[in-house]
Amino acid sequence: MKKWISALAVLAVVLSHTSPARANAGPTRWGAYPTSSVLAVESDTPIQIDSEDLVFDFTDNDDPVAREELSAGWTLGGRVSATYDMSNPTNRFQRVQMAFPFVGNLASLGSQNITVEAGGKPVAFDIYPGSLIETSYDYSAYDETEENPARDVFDFDKIVAEITDEAFTSKHFTKNEKGKLYTFTVTPTLGENENINYALDYTFDPERTNVVARGFNGFSRRGMDIRNTAWCRETTTLELFVLGDDIEILHSAYLDGEETEPTDAFTSFVSAQPMSVYTYAVEHLRSGPYIGREESSKGDILALSDAQVYNAYAVILDRCFSRNEGYASDYDLSDARHTDRIITLVYSVDFPAGSSKSVSVSYNTYGSMDMRQTSKPMYTFDYILNPAGRWSAFKDLNITVLPPKVVPFILQSNVEFERQQDGTYVTTLEELPENDLQFTLYESAGISLGDRIKGSLFRSMGYLYPIVIGFGAVLAGFVILVALLVRHRRKRRQAR
């Protein structure tokens, strides 16, 4: 019996020291940026907002197909619709330029599903890519710190200043500067399905030359000496775009990744074409899998102007040339498409003298997911209201939240909501609140002690915690049973 008890004790010790890191199948924290309301580009506009109806609709999460289209990943997505009843109190016609800023990336514009309407009719808008966001994914506005100034990305004066078609000013090149585009067409001559490791070697001084390499999957650098490599099984096109002093390029090929078995079983055709930076960005890069009208897997009608395509790439190239000593690759270029940044939609609405008009903006929004306190996720949403301060007047804000079945309750909010019989939350404010809107959705109306305990166990053991707890319960029951048997045997012996 002592051997059994000893074995059980050892097993309990082993279980208590199980590493939790391997048990986590997903994050306990997933950040999201706040979203913003519409602002006036001109701060002295006479146009006023007579009322705003703000609706957060999360009911698409109740439909598996609709939820998939939201592409929410680890967090919760929904649809925001802001409808403004606006009026022109003057006796003059007013054409008002409006802007809607949000944080996103150029690759996700289609999934944002943005629509703008005025007077019930669609309004065309221009897209202005703004400042890149230099933060990690953990950037929730409700967890703001000095090191993580989430709301600082919405500096509205800066946003308005970036609404321009002027070319970005680079430290390393000018818009019309001529470079040389080298194109290498490589064809292996080995047997079918056999690869060669094609290599280009060149030297350049980053003070006098900048290089953009595309199509390669290998890179090494020693000082000013560069080697780009690419595995080629069939005819492959590779590129070097050279700005500044020209470079001498040597090519070779190998049968192995260690580059110890040279081969001449390939043909290579090289062309060199003079090209300006502007043409390279707007015409050449645009046709690649990065940015542009051609790239539209979901029928996206959103398009950048030529000026904005140039600026998007110019910013990335300038940053790479500074950080990488004059070198950039197509992996860097993809940052122009995938890096989060301020994106501003700009459009104009006409207001005849003394007229009123309804203006609406609808788009997809995503919350911050947090499982640090509970075993089930909480989803927090932030909406920045203060751009309305740029209008001449504002009154009557009506907010409606339609929660999904999976998280039907507003757990906490900095605005007092009233829950309706159908589960909808509503509130009406006569004026803008002092703080921006924030609310959290959860599966219940409060966090119970049991929720907190489960959350603590989840942080420690991840998705294995139900198994570990179940095994622990069985183990405890077995120990109690053994103890009862031992006690029973002792009583029988004493009775004799």
C-alpha cells in the first residue's frame, strides 16, 4: 500500500510541474486599434451635426458563413454604421470635404467593406495612406501606456496634414531620379524537376548606391559584398533595381544550398532598362503582388491614385535604405501592403444654402480579445468620438449595440447602456461624452469567482486545464478511496 501512495505522490508532483507553454493553442490576448468617427478637413466649417446614430452590429457572428467573411481571426468582428444628420445653417452653398481615418493596411481594404453615402446615394472617395504604425500586435487602446500610446495614432491635425497628393520627400532618392532595372531570366538545363541554386554577387557603397532585389529567397552580406540566391526549377525571372552609381554583377549556380557544388547547367538572359523611381513604383511594382487595382480577390473596387501608390512605396524604400544600408527586398516591399498604418478616406458632400443631408459611413470593425482574467474571451471595442469637435456644433448621439449570441452581454462600458428585451443595448446622449466610447462584450453579465479561477488555471495550463483538472479529480478520488480502505483494514485488525 505504501508503494501505491508513493507512486501517486510522484505522479502528482510530475503533473504540478508540467510546462504550460506547450499547452496553449491560441493567444490569451489579441489587440485591436480603436476606430474613429468622421472629421471635417477644414476646422472652421459652418456645417453642424444635428444628430448621430451609431450602430455596432455583431449578429453576423451567429452565421458561420458571415463570420468567415469578417475574417476576424482570434477576435470578434462586426459592422459599424455611423449616420449623421447634418445641416448648413448659412445662406451660401457649401462643398464640404470630409475625412474618415482608421487603422488598417492596404491589403485589407477589401475586407473592410467600406461604404460612404450622402442623401442615400453612394459617394466616391479617395484613399490616402498615412503614417505607418510602429507597434506590436498588443496595442489595445484600453491598455494604453507611455510605451504603448495607442490613441496617439489618431493625431487629427497630423492626419489632416497627410491628406496630400504631393510626392513623398526621400533622403535617398527623388521622384524623377533615373535608375537601372536589371532583369535576369534564368532557365535550368538539368533533368525535369531538378533545381539549381542561382546566385548573383555584387558590391556597392550605400553612400553612393541603393539596390532593390526582387524574386530571391536567399541573401547574405559581408560589408559591401552582397549575394542574392534563388532556387530555380523552371524559367525564373529575377530583378535588381539600382539607384545611384552602377554595380558590376557576377552570376553563378550551384546544385546544393551550401553552394559547394557549382554547375553550369543553366542559361541566363540579362537585360538592363533605364527607369525612374516613379515609373518603377507606379507601373512596375504596381503590377506585382503588392498594391493596385489588379489585385482584387474579392472584387474590391477600392483603388489608390498613382500619386498614393508612389508614396506608399517611396516611404517603405526610404525606410529600408536607411535601416538596411541601401538595400531593400521584395519582402520589404510587401510592408507597403501589409504594415498597419493610418488610412484616410476623403470625400466631398454638397450642402445647398439652408439645407440638411444625411451622411453615413459603414465599415467592419474588430475588437481586442482578452482571456487574462477568464477562461472565455472578453472583447473590447473602442470608438473615437472627438473628431466631431471639428464641426461647428454637435448634439444627440444615439448608440445601439447588437451583440452576438456567443457574447450577448455588455460586461463594462464607460457609457451607461440600457438592455432591451431582445438583448439590444441602447443609449442616448445629448452631447458628446468627455471620453471616447469603449465597451466590452462577454458571455455573461458579470465575472463570477468561478470564471476568475478558470481564467487563472487557463493561464497556467492553457487548453489542457480541463484534462488536468479532470485527472486531478480522479486522482484525488483514488487517494481518498485508498485512504478509506487502509482505515477499514486497520479497524478490522483492531476488532480482532
